[in-house]
Amino acid sequence: MAVSLLANEVSDLCLGKPALRSLPVTATVSEALSALKNSDDNFLSVWNCDHLSKTKSGLDCDHHEGDDYECRCVGKVSIVDVICYLCEDKNLVSPSVALKQSVSVLLPKIPGLVVHVDPSSSLLEAIDLILEGAQNLVVPIKTRLSSSISRRKQQQKLSTGLATFHKGREFCWLTQEDIVRFLLSSIGLFSPIPALSIDTLGIINDEIVTIDYNSPASSTLRAISRALATQTSVAVVDGDEGTLIGELSPFTLGCCDETVAAAIATLSSGDLMAYVDCGGPPEDLIRVVMARLKHRGLESMLHEFTNSTTSISTFSTSSSSSDEESVTTVHRSGKYSRSMSYSARMVRRAEAIVCHPKSSLVAVMIQAIAHRVNYVWVIEDDCSLVGIVTFCNILKVFREHLEVML
């Protein structure tokens, strides 16, 4: 049975996956931001490819295999990359100038996060690349469209600032989630490991990034960037009791727009959690952000923030009274509610997804996949934070088991 599982190639995991939409490395931050807002994807791939730079001049994009250039995906960008970039002091002073810079300023300096692989590569090879630090495996996919149809489709994509074809080929990418989901579909082959607790398996990582609830949100910037690079999150804790209150995650921030940079620059971590929570930012926090931007002389950021939050303010005033009372409590008293449940609500923003040390491996896998996150926080009965279990931790367990099965 193990042989049949290991016989799968990465191309088998790519069935049905959409083609990557691409940005040229010559694009600006503003163009990347616009493309991200017009895309359903959390990340867009960035390519160093001659034909992408030529498309702006109206040149044909549908090159052929014989052309003497190489298309390479050099990284990926998200809204969170833009937010962290705009939070830098010089960019808060002049966001319009910052947005004109090359998208390359957003690319992480960590090598190997995005790796090209051959479609015939084995499942084992894909897992090894993930364990070595790769987040996305770029895999070529077959395109059944004719040349003329491909060209029209590509031109339609270019109208939105995105491209899908490179040298006449399309690509998709595989993530940690894709591989864990695939292993879950064959979980019976690994019995009895899936039923063992994460504590017994020793995969709870206690090297976690935490931030105090009352600390300035600006102090989380480095932690958020690190969480983005490791596909985890920043735990917000009670500094006195060490209990988990919530989180500030790239997943959450990725659902916001770039003006969250103003909130990060002016609010506490606890207030930022309320700001990004479901239903839009509360009016009282919007006023706080505007007042503090003005006090710091950040007129350009204030102008950007004011324009963006006009519609949000209108939405907030129509919120239900119960929601307003809940938000007011968080802002004025700094109090928070703690859930003793080991499962979080399906609608999540700043609320963390948690489990218990005795939770089984398969339960944690299902929980993470259901909530579309790459990690689950581990807490005790009193909500004290124990650590975190990541997809990378989980893949190590399966990799060791596969080694034994060979």
C-alpha cells in the first residue's frame, strides 16, 4: 500500500488546480496591490520573465519553447507584505512614494520559499522540499487550449495586470496544505499513528512568537513578518497569566486592505485585534487612529486612511447594538472573553484555532484544514499557551513513517 502511495507524482496532486496568475518583477507595489485586490488569491506569484515586461508595450506574450529566455518564479507577494512595507517609518510619512517602488522590495530575503519542480517529481521529494523550507512548489501544467485561444485568454488576463502563460506554458503551485490534505485522504495507511496524541508524537513546538495584549501593535511588525515567512501566526497573550487571548495572523491581515498599516502604527495589540475582527473596524478605533496619525504629523497616511475608511465608518454605524457593545468593552476596559472550548468558531478573524496536548494527530489535521490554516495553537484547560503544531511538524511525522515503510 505504501508503494502505491509513494508512486504518486506531484502532477497527480495538481489535478484541478488553477493556473498561477503572475506579476512581472518589474511591476510596482501599487500595481501589485491593485492585482491582489482584484484577485481571489491570497498570494500572487512574481516572475522574472522577459515577455512579461514586454506585454506593457503590447507585444505578443505567447512565446514558444525555442525562445532564448527563461521564465522563473522568483517569489510571491500578499496584502500582508504590502501592509508590513507601509508600516516602515519612511513609508508612513509618504505612502504614495512607497507605492511607486518596485514590487521586488516586498519579496522576502529568505531563499528557497518558492521552488520549481518537475511534474514527475515524487511525493517524497515534494515533502523533502517542504521540510527544507519551501512554501510553494511551482509545477508546470498541461494547457489544452489552442495557440489562438491561449493568446486571447492571456490578453484578457493582461487587462487586469495579471498573466498566466510563460513560454506558452501554465503553472500551478502546491502548498503544505495540499500535501497534508492528500495524506489525509490516505490516512488509513499510516495506522496507528494518526490516532496518537500530538503530545505523544512530540510535535508540539514551544518556540513560538508571542506579544502582550497591551503592547503597541507596531512592536509586532517583525513578528508578523516572521509569521508570514513561516506560515504561522503571532499569539496575543496576557502578560501576567500567560494565557492565550487571540492572535494576529497573516491570514487575518490578508483579509484587510493596506490602510491597516495606519492601525498597526497607532493602536495597541489588543485594539488591533478588535480593529480587524469581523464586521469592519469600530468607529471609536477609527477615530483613535485618525487622531494619532494627525498628532504624529502623518498627514499623507491620514489622507489615505480617511479616504479608505469613509465607507467603513458608514458600515460600522449600521452594526447591531450588541456588536457595538462588545467592541466598546474591548476598547474601553481592555477586557476580553476567554473560550474554554478546543474548537473555534467557523467565522474567524482574531480568534485563534486551538487544540489540547492530548488531541489526536488526525483531529488536528482536520481542524487546520477545515479552517484553512497551517497551524493550530496548543493550550491547557486553563487556556495557558503550550505551543503550536504546524503542517511542517505533521509532515515530519509522515516522512519518518514513509521512510520505515520503504
